[in-house]
Amino acid sequence: MNHLKAYETNYWSLYFDYLKLFSNEAPHGYPIVLLSQFYEHIRKTPILQNELKDKPALDGMIHCIETEEEVQLLFGEYLPESMKKEGKGRIALHDHLLRFPPSVLKSFPVRETVIINNKSRHRKKNTGLPIISLQDSEHEIEHRIDHFKEKWYEIFKKYSRHPLMKYPAFKKRLIEELPRLLKASAAAEKVIKKEKPRVLLLGTTNTCESRALALTARKMDIPVICMQHGIIGLEFGYMPVLSHVQAVYGEYEYDWYLRKGIPSVNVRVTGHPRFDEITTKKYNPPLKLKLEPRKTTVLFIHHHEEVKVPREIITQLYAQSHLQLIIKSRGSPKEIRKLQGAFPGIRIASGIHLYDLIKAADVVVSYPSTVVLESLLADRPVFIWSIPGEDPPLYFKAFENCIYSSPSRLVKQLLNHVNKNKLKELLINEKDFLSYHYPLAGEERTSTDELLHIIKNMNG
């Protein structure tokens, strides 16, 4: 048994209370609130989120989830029963967080593959694969919205003393989300029934639309594969599991899902097809950055929110005349403009493929993100800066000595390795790390090969 921490116990207990209280509203064979962005509702109700953190248990909860294994076990009770499979159609790819580049999409046969988009219906660039849109399959749902609102207001009133119902902001968010849930549920039902795909491939099951597709496919006994769309940082984004197969990067995630009670037959180590391009994609030197060959090139991965630590690191690195900096922007345009004004010699990477940037660099500096894994797969040493107030994901436990909370210390260590020409020493443990976190590294078979093999076997 793997016991949960206090916050996780409160969170999952509340989540299953939520499902139980609203479980009767199931227009398509599963509670409509299964599609809900519950974590976002909690996160955007700060008072409630603080209670989850501060109290060992909330008064008035129905459930008390204490172990990791209970989460998936209890979730299974709300999944729809499978009907008899009606036939075999095309391979369906839901193009949200799937992140398959054109080179990978071309591996799927055009006549046997269809892409499902949430909105647009244009053909995928350079692939010719047909696209259908969930938006085009949405029904007129106004009359249903009123019905559900009436039912939900009754629930709000009946369970007014429950911890979830004490906060008007939480209830307001549920009502505002309702139209999206109903539209996604109806659209997924229409698309899956029409297409009858032989397999459904998803980039995540943590959005309203992807969950609707997964649940509808399960109901029709259609195999569902969910790819891993990034390193497991926020664990609530990867549980519970709705797919028949979780396709994961490596043994780390395989073990992680097994601890959560997912049967081993439902977790497959496949890597991710987009990482295939680290070795298969032709290198296009970023000539427009006008890099100087005699200088050491540092690729800095900016953060979408944190700006203070990046600015401190960039300030110190910029002062070193033998270094040249490429900034991969993930922050606000305003902050990037400020950096350009303060440091006119930095190169802002715009419109350049990440893998070309990594290969152009001698060393990569990043916050804890998937870029760390991608850089190691490209044989580039990495220095990791930590985000203030956040513990690094457990994924990076092997890198404890390479994660820096002090910008000055990170820069000092980087300069020490650069000046002594010891960057390659940082890669000594790379093979050990990759053998566990990405065992396909160095193998002749690609992640795309692995995935296509699984799809073929799932369909006999």
C-alpha cells in the first residue's frame, strides 16, 4: 500500500465526493462531471485549496481516500459499460497535445487514418491526412443546459453543508463549465459512432474533449491509447487513467503507474514519436542567429511565468565574453522585449525548431522540464534551475546535484565546467539516467515503430 499525503487525501476524497454527488446526471452512459476540470476548479478557488493543504481532513466529506491504489479502483466504478463492438474503421488521432510532427504523421496510412481536431478542419500540413472537427458535430444543447442547471442547483441546495458547496466561486465555475461539458459529450458521441475507429490515439485524457472521446470509445469497446505528453510533474494531470494503454517514456513512468494500481498490461514503454526527430531530423543550423564558432553557446530555456531567476542567470552569463546566449522564449513577450533591451547581444530564438537549437548549443540551461530529457537525448549537458517555491518533480531525483536554487551557484558551476573543458563529464551518468527514463535511446527501433506495432497488435 502506498499512502497518500494529507493534501492528496483531501483532494481525491473531494474528487470522488464530487463524482458521487453528481453521478445521476449521465446523458451518455457516464456522469457528465467525469469531463470536468476538477483540479482547475480547486486551483481557482484559493480558499478551498488552502483548506486542502492546511487541514488533515475536511469535515463533511463522504469519502476518505488514503492510498494511491484506491484512486484508480474507485474511478473504475464510474466508467461506462462496453457495448458490442460494431466494426473497424480508421485509426483516429486526437490532435490535442499529441505533438506528432509531420514526419511521424506520414507513417500512418492516409486512407486508414483520420485526425480529430477540437475546432479546425484543414488538412494537416505536409501529411494529407483528413481531419474532422468536434466543433462541427456539436448539437444544439440550450434546452439541456437549463435541465442540468436546475438539477445542479438542487444538488447545491441539498448538500449545502458539504465542503465543496460552501464556496460560491466553486459553484459558479461548475455552472459556467456546463455548456462545454455537454457540447463535448454530444460531439464525441456523434464522431465516434460515425467513424467507429479501430483505435483511438490521444495526447492526454485530462481535457474535457479528450475525456469525452476516451469514454465514448470505451463504451463502444474501441481500444484507447494515451501518449505521455510531458514529464510527470503535476501528478493530478496523469490520473485517473481512462485509456486501455498508457504509452510512456520509460521505466520511471511504468513503475509510477504500477504504484498507482494500474495493471502492467495497461502500461507500455514506447518513448514518444516526437523525440524520434532528435536523431532522424536533418540538422538545420540556425544561421539567422549569426553564432560565433569560437564562443561557447548556451541555450537558455525561459519559463512562462517565473522571470526573476532567469534574469539573474542571464545577467551573469551575459557578462562572460567567451559565451553567447540563445534564449528560447516561453515567457511573456513583454519580458522578452525587456531582456533584448537590457542585453542587446543575446539571440532570441523565434521560428527555429527546438532540436536545431539544442544541437547548436554546447550546453543547455533549463528549468525542470521535458527539454532536459530532450537535451540529454541529443548528447547535450544540462544545468537545471529550480523555480522558487516549487519542489522539483520526483522525475529529476537523479539530478539533485545538478538542480540549482541559487543562480550564482549555477553560473559558477557552468563556468567551471566550460573553462576546464569538462562539459562531457556531466554526461557520465547520462546512460544510467536514459536507460531508466528513456530506454529507447540508442536503439535502432524508433518510438514510432513501437507505437505502430502496438496499434497493429491491438487490432489482431
